[in-house]
Amino acid sequence: MPTYKVIELGTVTEEAIEETLNEWSAKGWRFDSMQFAMRESSRRPSMAFVLFTREQAEKNSP
């Protein structure tokens, strides 16, 4: 059964995205997807949500 992790980035730069991907991948999370929130007045995203998953061991019921 997968467990999900969502990281919100308020600063959307190449460096911030790269740092987040490297940090959470090193902790055992697998990158799933990325969503951007846009402002109408700008072509650049104002924030990003980076989604990760990892498998959680199922507990054995007695």
C-alpha cells in the first residue's frame, strides 16, 4: 500500500526543485509528479507541489 508525501515549494526555481527531489529521494521516497500554481499576471509559477510515494509494509493481522 503506497504512502504519499506532498512538499510545497513557495520558491519555484531550478535549484529549489532539484534540492527537493534529491533530499526526499535520498530519504527513500520516489518522485511521483509535480503540479504548478500559476498567477495570471506572470508566466512563471508562483508555487509548486512535489508529490512522492513509497511502499509501506503491510501490518500482519493476528
